[in-house]
Amino acid sequence: MGRRFVTTLLILSFGAVSLYVGLRGFTVALLGALLVLTAMGTAYIWNRFVFSKLTLERTLNRRHADFGVPVTMQLGVTNRKVLPLFGLKVRFTMSSGLECEPSSATAVKEADHDVFQEVFHLNWYEKRNRTFELRPRRRGRFSFGVGDLEYSDPFGFFTNSKQDVFRETQLIVFPKIVPIQGLASLNTYLFGSRPRDGWIFVDPLNRIGTRPYASTDSARLINWKATARHIQTQVNIEKPSFDQQVYLVLDQPPDLAWWTTRVSNTLEVAIMVLASLIQRYSEAGFDIRLATNVVSRTHGTGQLPSGATRGRAQRNQHLTNLALLQLFSLEPISKVLARRKNQIKPGSTVVIVTTAQGKLEPSFVKMARSLGLKSKVGVVRVVEDKKDVAKEESLKEWWIEGSVAWHEADQLELY
């Protein structure tokens, strides 16, 4: 409003000056005043039609990304008119937790979001594309706002803006996946002595994906097209001739101080364990089910979706569920599993990953024993200090160190 008032005042002033000097016969002053008025009129027309025949595009090279994998964002601006544009500002919000390269594009950092801003200069009938690399610093869902445009004419007389120039976009970043040392002992207990990463009976006509080649694999399983695509020898994963269900359970006791750094880091390590197990069991061709008492951003305390069957679709579905989990729980895991106990098939495998410290709750132990009557149950505890934790003799239990910062962990050890 201030700039509009000043511009109106200038127009009236130069109009009055033009009229005065014209009546007094000052030709040079008249021409100067008319030149200024012409510049203002040109600036007004320039500013009025600046957004006509102007198109913008914002694209991400992927909508789901593994943690640590950069995401490419491309901004494209096309000017399809004679009028050039100098200093077109493109601005939109995006969720915090993304490192942008070049970093100068992030203008403001707020508590829950950052403001992305970039300036474009376009000639007539010109298209410009700029590419930015985004590196997620956490798991979760990242939102990119609808954005707005702002433009000021070269003389600085007028400004114009336009809202909602993009469609809202979302990016899901999966939890961090790391190797787990000592996992062979857990697999041997849960699945017996079956060949590693292989089934005794499989259906060669039903392929559910590929995985990296191992020295024990048969040469007939090599998928040459996938090998060329991944630049690494890949073998086919054949669906087993029988279904083996693995039930993965994530437990966060509701009485823990989830808002503290210590507890939140322990939960992140537990989520990393679940993500790594999902990666491994999906490659092996298991039918995976996921349950937790941790509140989801989209499903609340309800049951997490598991409609995908096998392979990459199943992996991505479960990793998406883990990515959307928050840091707190509202009820004990024993109540969650009591409601879903009938869904667990007899003879299936149950892996419970818990962040409980100290002695396990009697309700937890009772629930695990009850599941063990018809299934093989393994408990993985993410502990901060193993000196303060005693193993429950009636359960098959493993530990993982949870005091290390989750973003610094390159591998985990099961002991």
C-alpha cells in the first residue's frame, strides 16, 4: 500500500509538472516530464501482464527415497511472450530436515519448515531449468508448498504477486538401513537350518524380484537384464512353494519420556532395526506383517496397512509405515497384540523389537510366552546400558546397543 501511494503521488506530481511547464512553454522540461510519465505507463503495463503466458514446473525425480540417497528437484520457468522478465522471485515452503544444494536457495529456516526462494531472469520466449539436490537428514514425510511468485518492474514503481503456482508435493524418506552383525543367530533360531537366502522348495515360474548375487547361488538364477541395470550381478528371487509369515513388532513403552533426546534416539535405532529386517526378509521372499503401539502420522493407533504381497512393493509399503511413525505410544504393546493375536498364523515367526529398559513388564513377558505356544518368538531389545538390563530367562532374547547416535551408526551388532 505504501509503494502504491508513492507511485500515485509521483504520477500526479509529474502530471502537474507537465501541465505547468507545457503552459509556460518550457519544452525541455515538458519532454522530460512526459518521458517519466511514459516510463511509468510502460512499467504499469509491464507489471500487469508479467504473469501471462508464464508456466512453472516443479518436479522430483522420486516420491519415495531411501535415507542417504539424494533427491533431485528441478524448477522450470517458461516465458512465452515478447515481454522479458528480470528478477522473477519463486518462493515456496518445504518441511525442515532437507539440505539443499546450493544452500543459498533456502532463504528462511522456521521451526517446522524452510522457505525456498530462487530468482529467475528470462528473455522473451525463453525457458530456464535449474536443478537442486536435496539430502534428507531424517526419515518421514516432507511437504513442498504450493508456492507464490513476486515481481517488481525494472523501475521499481509497481509490484505484482501470484499465489498457488505449484501443486503440493510430498516426499517419503524411508528409515536408515544398515547391516546387522550377528543376525545369523537370530535367523537360525527363527527359521531353523534352512539354506541362507534360499528355500528348499520354490516355484521357478513365479519370480518376485531380484537381489545381489551370492557365492552359494546357482548360475541359472542370474538375471542378466537386472545385472546390466544395476551394474552388479543380480539373481532372481523365486516365490516359495509355501507361505512363511514373519510378524515384525515394534514396541515403545508408553511410560518413557519420548520427548527426550535419549529416548527418541533409542526409538530411531529400533526403527532402523525393523527397516533392516524388512529389507532382509523381503529379499528372502517372506510374507511380512508389521504391528506397533507407536502412533502413526496418518493411521494413528490403528492397524498399519499391509496390502502389498511380495518383493519391492511389500518392502516399500512397510518402510513407508515406519517412516510415518511418531515418537510416542499410547498403550502397551500387549494390548495391541491381544487384539491381533488371531491374525497371526500358527507356525509363523514373530520378532519383537522393544525399547524397554530395565526389567520387562510382566504383561509383556506373558504376551510373548502366549505367542510362543504356536509360533517361534524372538525378542530384540535396544538397550542404552547393558549393565542395567537383565535377560528374561523364559524368552529367547538378543540385545542391540542403543546409546550410539542413530545418524552416526553405519552398522548394528546383535548379541
